[in-house]
Amino acid sequence: MALDPKAQAALALYRFGLGPRAGSIAGIASDPRGALLAELDGAGAGRIGNADLLTSGTAARVAFAFQQAQRAARQAERAAQQAAAPSGGASLPQMNDQSAPPPAPVPVRNPGPGMPQQIYLAEAKARIQAALGAEVGFLERLVWFWSNHFCVSADKGNVRQICGAYEREVIRANVLGRFSDMLLAAESHPAMLIYLDNARSIGPDSIAGLRQKRGLNENLAREILELHTLGVRTVYTQEDVTRFANVITGWTFVPFRQDPVRGGEFEFNPRMHQPGAQTVIGRSYPDAGMQQGRDVLAALARHPATAKHVAAKLARHFVADEPPPALVERLAKRFLATQGDLKEVTKALVAAPEAWEAPRAKLKRPGEWVVGMLRAAGITPPDIGPVMQAHNLLGEPLWRPSAPKGFADESAPWLDGLAQRLDIANQFARRVGAEADPREVFEQALAPLASSETRQAVLRAESRPQALALLFMAPEFQRR
Amino acid sequence: MTFNLHAATRRELLIASGTLFAWAYLPKVARAEGRDPRLLVIVLRGALDGLAAVAPVGDPDWLALRGDKALALDGKPPALPLDSFFALNPAMPNLHRLYKSGAATIVHATATPYRERSHFDGQDVLESGLAKPGAADTGWLNRALASLQPGDRAGSRDAFAIGPIAPLVVRGPAPVLSWTPRRLPPTGDDTVMRLMELYHHTDPILARVLEERMGLATIARAGGMDGEQPQAAGAGQVRAYFAESAGTAAKFLARADGPRIGALAFDGWDTHAAEGAMSGRLAILLGALDGAIAAIETEMKDAWRETVVAIVTEFGRTARINGTDGTDHGTATVALIAGGALKGDRVVADWPGLKLAKLHDGRDLKPTTDLRAVLKGLLKDHLRVDDAVLATKVFPDSAAVKPMTGLLQQA
């Protein structure tokens, strides 16, 4: 299928990027493939240069301190109430003003978002800004893909304050690096260790295991095999899961009370580690402390089943729900030939003819669609509240998948949100209707891909907001 | 300009809060005479079918033109007689009552200088006050306000706007404040139907899903909705939204220290298919508009005596009914004016006739009254805007279009 250069450029932006901004289709029309590859070569590609964002260790400690202070304040309040109640007078010392009457112990209602939520929102804002600021958005899409592949959830325990840092430290840092490095970074990050319960998993025969009743937790080991590397129902057995779980016992984080400086950082705790050699998928690994786990992960990263799993998932995400087998084959081969060099695999995806020939049948995921609207309309929201709200309503709350499998790469589950999309498109269009000229947005963001029916529907709408809403709901805008 | 909520941060406000109705305060010149005039402009987006709102029942070609879709004095329901020639859509009893009491005037066969048929451009011309479409970021109402000298009593007052976006007509150099209605305008059936039609032609899967999710029955029932469907907008929702928006605008304008100039916009008038002038979609919209007028009258209280509400639309619709029981984009239409300050009870029209040869381009009601003359007349006699300012700043290059006289009780 020979597309004219503008249609090819628009396809690149829709399928591989986050959708056109004003001028982007024309800007890359001379070489759409080259524009995608250029994003991979940018300096600090994939990183977010925001000095205000905290490392996961700092974020964890800040949040812990906040929670401690809250607890202390609640206790002090209770104590004050109890002390004040019988005598009717206040005996608490006033720190600042001895003469001032003691404040009534009014419980603070709705004190605003706590520290974990504040950190979460700052990270979310940085992520949205990166998506809005990207030229094509291919690299951001890769970050989103891998972040979903190695997903954690802000809804679990103390993950909320570190899930954004997790994405930066694990995904962005390795998005064009080696799969094995990303894998190790993910499985040894406190966010993942908390999310999939490994931080508390204890080898039954370890020092800690012999002393207390708690023991092995297989959750992380199973999901690594099933979701992160080999894929479900492939080459591993239940025994492999259990033995692998033994291998990674002791992968945890430093307790906050024990070490105020390093609290919340990853550590290998030998006292929790199951001693002895373990056989995982036909290979024996001698007990070498943490190295035992590193060795298993390295072997998993090299395994052909992993190459196939990752290749199929990439192709499914970017190209088609039922990806062309030739494309999957091509990507898997490249993965194996380059020892999992993700930049090379990504380049193979861009180079593959199948990746450009497939019909634009996939429905954009909610996040892509919302960001796509903002990019098309040229709006940078000062407050990401409504953007987050839209993600929630459409079933893709940021960094909050309902299961370790992450959000679906297939289109079907997202069709259910079509009516919600209409409501959101309407509200958004009504809010920006005065700022964005639908004719201009149409020309800049959709024209090369639009059917004559869509063009007509947009240009003949009865008002600018209606035109924008129809534009954002058009099949050509929603599919990629 | 002490209040400037909108200048640099307008976009932020829009995104953050989902704004509004915008308003402006009136400087004191007009009030120096002891008057305290209020002006509210309501923009009907989508192009109101003027012939379905106010029908020329006395025109011998009327019935032949519209057939069973023609409003008639003996129709079901019967149209409300205005004079010996014109009758009002039966969905508008409040406007009829006001008209009969001298508090409403209708201008027919009127149009802006715009002669093409694009909604966006037509709305720009209507609201910007410019003679041609083009980049416009200020509206005539705001510029009229800005042109008035600060008065000798209190300081100047801002403009006020209600609506999801401050309408262009009220945007400009004079500060504009806005108000966010509690209820958002309902996602219009019209938008859903347009989208359904697009999906049917281009994407059967999306068409099926949208049908299931929105409940096609609701859409098909657009004529006689019960308002129980939460997603598609029912008649009750439309009425409630219109009345709340207009009533709130009036509450602000009525206050002693409130704004004096306001604007809001209502969508949904682009009736290409199943227009339903007597019992369908247009009847619902006109009924909701009638309720909005009543809400303004009620909320204005004593200030109603000094109030003018100008209801305008970007252009009219085809004189004939099209193949889908609707009407397409046309040219001349009506302007509905209500308010206690009017010298009403009359239809102002230089009637062009409905014979084929009399129709504009052989299809539309021919414009015989420049809408700018009407608006200039209101601004001049109600707000005391200077003639020269009207001809240059408010409606640039309109010196040839003289302000219409005699619209108000005291000119």
C-alpha cells in the first residue's frame, strides 16, 4: 500500500508516536522512518531532566518521615484531648506565644493530598509534560510500553511515592539499553519487590526463616517467568517457580528504622536468603548470594521464549492485535542476535515493512488518546487533574493497573469506554473551543488520514466545540 | 482594568475550572441619567430556522413552501398569532406573552453581512462584528463596553459570560468575568447522531459499540424524550441547562453591584434532519429557550424594566424542507428581542416574500434587514454608545448601516 508522504508521516505519528502537533506531519513528511529513528539518537533519550523529582530512595524516606509525623501528630492530638477533657483547661506548653490562648483541638479535616500523593502527582505531571513536549513521541510510547510490561501499582502499599521514580530509574534508564539490564533493574527495585511481595519473602531455611513463621512468597518469581520473560505456559513448571522464588529470597529493601540514610533502598539480605543451589529450567545455580538471582535473570533474558514473548508483545502493542508472524519472527531474531539490545530491536520494528502495512485497526489506549487530543489542540494543561481524571474514567489510571499483567495491549477491552470518550471529548472540546480552530486542528492533525465523511462531519459541525469533539471521536483519530 | 481574570490566564481557567458565562460591568455614562440598563446577548449556535420560529402565516406561498411542516394558526398545535402576518412557534408561550405586553420585539428576514454558509465563519462574523470572517479575538459587545467612558458614579464594571466557553461576542479589551454552571451542558443528541452517522459510514465496529452504549432508542426518541436517560440529553436536561444558565446570568445582572452586560451561548440549532419544529427537536430547543427567557424575567425582578435580551444566530436555514425532514444552511432568519425596556409588540420586517424569484440564491429567505442595524440601535439607545464608535470600533466599516431607531421605550 503506497501512501503519500503526508499520510506516511501521519501514520508514523499515530502508530509509533503520540499523535501530531501543529506542524509535525509536514515536519517529518520527507522521512518519517528517519524521524522515528532520530528520536532514539537524541542525547539523554528517554530521560526526564527534572531536578525536582526525587530518587525512589529519597521519595520513600520523605514519605516515611511524613507518615511518621502524621502518626505522631495524631497521637499528640489524642493525648491532648484526653488531657484536656477532664480538667477543662489546657496544660500543653505553647512553643511560640505563651500568652496566646491554647488552640482548640480541632481535628484537621481534608488536609490535602499527603506526601505520597504529592510525589505521585509531580511524577505524573512530568510524564504528561514529556509526552506533550515530544516531537514524535515514539520514545515516550516505548517508555509507556515497557513500563506497562514491567508494571507496578501505586495502589499497593508504599508504591505510590516511588512508582514514578521506578519508571525513570528502571524503564527510562534502559529503554534503549539491554533487556537484561532492564529486567535486573526492575526485579531489584523496591517498587517491584513491594508490589509483588518479594520484599517479605523469606527462605524457609535461611537464618530469618528458621527463626520466624513467615516464609516463601512465590509471587514475583511466577510473574517474572509468566509475564516479564518467558511467557505463560512456556518452558517452566511449578517447581521452577518455587526454586526461582528461593533464588530471589533476600531481595528486599533497607528498613527505614534501621537505617535513616539508606532506608528504602534495595538490599540483598543474606539472612533471608534460602541457602543452597537451585535448579531453574534445567540448569543448576550454585548459591552465590545475590549473584544466584542475577544469573537466573541473565539466563531468562537470553532464552528464546523470552525473545518470542517480547517480540510478540511489542508487535501487538504497536502494530496489530494479531501481529503478522513474519514481524514477530523478525523482532525475535533481532532480539536474540543482539543479546536483547532494545535499541536494535526497536530499529528492526521501524524498518519492518509489516509494521507499516498493517491496517490502522488498533484503538488508541486511553492515555494515548487523551495526550493525542492535547497535542492536536496545542494545549498544555496547567493542572493535570482533569487529565488524570480522564485516565481514570477511561479505565487506564496512571501507574495503577488492576493486575501485574498491566493494561491490555489489545483493542477490544478499550472499546467499552467509547461513550466515556465521547463525554470527555465533549467536555474537552467545550473547554478549548475558543482556543483551537477545528479546521486548523483537522488540517494539522488528521487531514492526511481522514475519510471524506470525517472531513465533512468536522467541517460541517454546528459549532467549533462540536467540530472538535467529532474530530477527536473520528475513527481516524482513535485508531492507529 | 482592576479585574483581569481572563487575560493571560484565560486558557488556564478554562482548563482548570471548566468555566462559565462571562460578564462585563458597565461604565457609568449610561447611568448618569439615572438609568441603569442591562443587556444580555444570547447566541444560538448552529443557525436557527427563523421561519420555524416565527412563521409568515399570512404569506400566500408559506403553506406550499413547507407543506405539513409549516406552522399554521390552525395547526396542531396552533401557532401563536403575533400580528396579521406572523405567528410564533407554539413552544414559546412566554415570549408570546411578553410580546403581547409590549416587552418583546421580533426582527425578521435579518442577517449579518456574511453570505457564505460555514457555521464557524458565520459565528465569527456574528460575534466579532466584523464585516468579513477572519482572525477575530474580540467581540462587538465587549468593544462597545470598552468604548464607554468611565462614568461619574462608581467605577467601571466587567462583562459577564456563562457557557462552556466565554462567547467571542463578549471577549476583548474590557475585563470579562465568568461563571461555571453546576451542570455541564448535556452531550447533545445532535453530536451523538452526527457521530453515529459518521461511524455507520466509516467504522461499523465503533458504530455498534456506540449504539449499544448510548442506547439508540434514546437517540431515536429525540422527539419525545423523558429525560430519564443519563447519557443522551433529554428534553428535561436541555430545559434545565438553559434555564439555569440564563437565570443565573439574570441574577448577576440584577444585583445592584453586579455586571450590566452579559453573554451566553446555546448549542444545538443545526437541524439538518428531523427538525421537528412542532413537536420534535426544534420544538424542544425553542421551548427551552422560552423557559430561559422566563427565567431571566423572573430573576431580573425590578431590573427587568431596564433589561434588553437580544437572541441572535449566525444565519438562517433553507426556506424549503430538505430530503431528511430538516433544513440546510441558509441566510436570513429572526432575531428575538425581549425585555422590559423595549417598545415591543411588533415584528420588524421588510418582508421579501417566499416566491422562488424572491429567495436568496433561489433557496434561502432573503435578508432585508442588516442585523448590525438592530444591534447598533440597541447599543445606541439602550447603552448610549456613540454613533461614530458604533460605525468604526464596534461594527467596523458599518457607517452605511444606520442604527435602527425606536426599538426602546425611551430613545
